[in-house]
Amino acid sequence: QVQLVESGGGSVQAGGSLRLSCAASGYNYRNYCMGWFRQGPGKEREWVALDSPANTLTYYIDSVKGRFTISRDNAKNTLYLEMRSLTFEDTAMYYCAKGPSIYGDCSRPSNYNSWGQGTQVSVSS
């Protein structure tokens, strides 16, 4: 029943910005951790940003700290990723992911178990 649909990807020049969105359905969105993962060409999937149910705790991989912001609108069942100062190394397929409930640990990437189809972000150098 869980459905996650990403949008907002596209092509952008280095230094530009994008905002990704994830529309969630099929579960009580506001009670679950959510996160963004990405997979670049020839690379393994990695976590990018993780968020607690009420957006009171957030976690970022070092390479995006200060540039990316994860947020959520629980009334709209929507997750966002604001990306600024994009670099070529940010080029990847970005995936929205559902994590554990409020009783789980949002900070552990291995706890995220449901995924969307992804949205492509391409940054030209």
C-alpha cells in the first residue's frame, strides 16, 4: 500500500538550486521517519538526509551539510529536499524513502525500507 512518488528533478548548472518533492500515501505519513537517498552513475546508493516525524531531528551526510535542507509537510503527506550550490558530484538519481515509526531510530539508514522510483538530478560542470 505504501506509495512514494518523487518529482522536481532536472538539469541544472553547477551552483544552481533545485527542490525535490515526495508525495507519500498508503500509510500514516506523520508517524514515520522519512529520508532522501541517491545513487550516482557507477556508485552505490547512499543516504543524503534523514528526518524525524515532526522534523525536530535531521541528519545529513557531510558532503551536503549547509547546502541541502530536508523538510516535511505532514498535512500534505509531502517530503522535500531543498538543494543549493549544486555540484557535479550531486548528479544522481534521488529516492524518497520511508523509515521507522516514532518508536524507531531515524538516524540509521538501514532502518529505511520502502522506496520511490526516483527522480533524476543532473548537474553540469
